[in-house]
Amino acid sequence: MLTLNDYLLVSGLLFALGFAGVLFRRNLIVIFMALEMMLNAANLALVAFARFNTLDGLPNYNGQMLVFFIITVAAAEVAVGLAIIVALYRARQTVHVEDVSTLKF
Amino acid sequence: MSPILFWLFSALMLGFGANVILNRNPIASALSLVVSFLGLAALFVGLDAYFIGVIQVLVYAGAVMVLFLFIIMLLDLKKEKRRNLRPFAVIGGGAVVAAFVTQLLIVLSRFPGGTKTLPALTGSLDDTRNIGSTLFSNYNLPFQAVGVLVLVATIGVVVLSKRELK
């Protein structure tokens, strides 16, 4: 039988993969994709908790509502973030994080 | 959801997720992320969250990833050149990720609710109907706020995409 721990383990591993991507990759767009993976790992944990803690014989819909809002906000965030990346590319002709270090101390 | 299907889709999701960060070609990364999100949608369906699963496929695997691919092709990104890795950054990053996974395993092994198995559902599982009634009753204000947020994001993207900011 599947337990809550199985879902939390898979969710945590997906989060770790996204985290590693943010730390190791230096292409801004790939970093952005890794961020999306981390958001989705949180979504999986939320849906698993909602399903395992039933309310009146139904999944706890408060958890699923949070996932719904996260997906909406993430879609808006992707649109704005990619527009910023395009603006950056127009100004600097690069999407490599090490070539964009003017603000670095 | 049978354990075999669960582990199959989990392996699919994690395998293609690893390919996202290992592949040097951004287009291959984006397409791997689509497959990873489809595996995640299958896990959502296995947790009886049908509406969230469909939203995941439509919004993430559909709209968001098309946006990513569009931008990658618009900027015409080539395969990355191999650059020298800085050893300090690699060791530091690896240590942080390893610490996170270790901590995850420790927390899960001590989590008392973790051994719970899937409880049976007795109510009527009209997923979309239930989510809709929750959304428009308990979560009406956040819903309106998200509407404003999406409008602001749309205007922001239009302003950012203008050639000259005035």
C-alpha cells in the first residue's frame, strides 16, 4: 500500500532536483525551468496532504485550492520573468548569469 | 492508484526532471520538463485530484511550456559551450543539496503521520463542482485578488516588451 511518506519522498526529490538546477546551471532560462520544478514539488506535497487527510469522506479541498492559486500565480510569474529575460537579452545579448554581474559586489 | 503505476510515473517525472538540469540544449530541457509535468499530472489523477491534474496539463505542460519554447526559439539559444566549473561553487552547491536530501530522509523517517495509507472516499467525488463551490464561497476574495494580479502581470509584460521605455 502507498503511504503518505512515499508521496512526500517523491515530492522532496523533485524539489531537490530543481534546487540543484538553480544552483548549478548558469543559463537563465534553465534556472527558470528549475524554479518551476520546485513549485510543482510543493504542489505535489499539498495535493498528497489534501488526499490523505480526508474531510467528510472527501479530499480536503483547502489544499487543492492552494495548488490552484499557486498554478495561477506561477503562470503570471513565468510571463513576467520571460519578458524580463527578453528585455535583458535585448540589452546584453546574453542569458548567461555570469555575463550579467554589474550589480555584483 | 496501484503502487506499480505510482512508482512508474514517479520515475518518469524524476528521470525527465534530471534530464532538464543535465542536458546542455535548452530545447531538450524544455521538452523534458513537459514530460516531467505530464508524469506529475498522472500522480495528481492518482490522488483523485482530477481537476488539478487537468489544469496541470493545460496550464503547465501546455501554456507555460509553449511560452518557454517560444522564448528559447525567439532568442535562438544554441547548445551551451562547456565552461570551467568553479570548484568552490560546485562543492558548496553539492553540499547544500546533499544536506537537503539527508534532512528530508531524517524528517520523513520520524514523521508519525507518514505511515498513513490512502483513506477510502465515501462522499460524491464531483471534483470540479466541489472545487468550484469552494472557490466561489470560501476563497472568493483570493480569487478576485488573483484576477487583479493576472491583469497587472499582463500590463507589466506589455510594458516590458516595448522597445523604448518612456
